[in-house]
Amino acid sequence: MFPFAGSSTRSACQSRGCARTLRRLAPALALLLATAPVAAQEHEHAHEDRPASHSSHLHFSHPLIAESVSPDTKVRLSYELRELGAVEHGREHVVAWEGEYAFHPSFSIEAHLPYVAADGETGLEEIHLALKFANFAFAERGWLLGYGTEFGLPADGEHGGEVEPFLNVGFKRGGIELVAFSRFGIPTGSAGDEHAAESLLRYNVAALVHARPWIQALLEADGSAPLAGDDRGDVGLNLSPGVKLRPLVSSDLVLGVAWSFPVSDRRDFDGRLLTSAFYHF
């Protein structure tokens, strides 16, 4: 949920004072799903692609930037490259491990550990833990509601972290999935901590099309809006087309790649490459 958050990846070396501009968010995102050929052969898979007719276990595929609404049992390894360009010059590399365990179809716990390299500095960034819940009340109609809380814990233990309540919703019809995700970041550091996180409202939306049993096309949007300080109301928006592949249709291994670019005046990077490998249990 972090792509990588984050979900979006957090600013590199934040806990060590290597400041990075956080992603900005547009208050309203218009999601346009381009027409794509969708095969009507949606197959039944134990974890990633359950048909919507199984309403008690309505399940969503995992986007590359947004978080899946469905609690899941999986591991994920991701690599992110940011071309900072005119914003801060240079590049930022993030390698992240994510693990999630579903104790029940409606509840899971997720952990995310990002390792960051930027400006000659390397180290473990904030450690993220999340409690993730799903509500199947409208599953018969293809809707899944989700909510929970994410905790950001500074790796050095010297600075305050962050608490993020979140809400999400997913809609699935045939081979098309739509997901919307919002998070409200509340810093826990002291007011005088120069490395404390800002209060942020983060949004992610994703549209995913099962073009074939082994390939999924994605279009995602992400950003964040500062709720206080000098940057309050200064928002931005990034778009990310991508693709996910299942090398073997019968396998639980899924590979994905996406390229992000800013579409607003506020730019936190010139380009962002994200690659991921998922394995579902």
C-alpha cells in the first residue's frame, strides 16, 4: 500500500534529514478508461482473479501504485527509479519489500520496508505497518468497501512517525476493475521536529483491464495535497500507464511495470519507473 505506497514512495532519507518533496494531489480526479479489447474468458484463480460471482470472496487484482481493496496473502518486491530532473537534480532509487497476510477474507496485516539510495546516502526509510479491512455488504453488485490504518515508523527511532487512516472502494464488472483510495496522513512528531511529516491528503485511483488471462492493462493516477503550512493547497497529479503479466497462466507469480509522469504545474519528479514482482499464496 505503499508504493510506493506508495502508494506511493515517501521522500528519500526523510528520517535522516535528506528532504524530498512529497507528491501533491489534485482534489478531484477524473478517471477516463480508454477502450480496450477485453477477453470474456475471466478465469478462476485461487488468489488474484476470483470471478465477481463469488460475492463472498470478491477479489481485486493489485495495481502497481494504488492499493488493492482486497485483503490478501502475498509478498512483493519492487524497484522504483525517480528522475528528479529540475526539481532536485539527480536520481532516487528505492527497493522495497512488502508482505501481507490475510487472516480472513475481510482482514489482513501488511508490512512495507523501503531501502532508499539518493544523493550518495543509503538506508532504510520509514517502516510501514497497516491494518486492512474489507466490507462485503455490496459484493453481490460488484462493490467492495475497505478501510484501515497505516502506521509509519521512523527507522532511526529519533523522529516522529505518521498515522494514516484510509478508505478505499473497488468496483468489478467482468474483466474491468476500478479502485479509488484515499489516505489522511497525521504526523506524530513534535512541532519542533524539522523532519516531521506534513499533514497530507493522498489519493490514488486505478483502472485495470484483464485483456487476456495472462495480461492486464492499467492506468493509474496519484498525488497528495498538503493540508497545512506554506504549501497548503499546492496540489499536483501524476499519471501512470502500466501493464501486469503472468509469465505462466497457472502460476501465482505476477510481474508489473509502469511509467509515471506529472500532468500538473507542481512536479515532484520528471519521470518515475516502477517495477514489481508479486507472489500470491
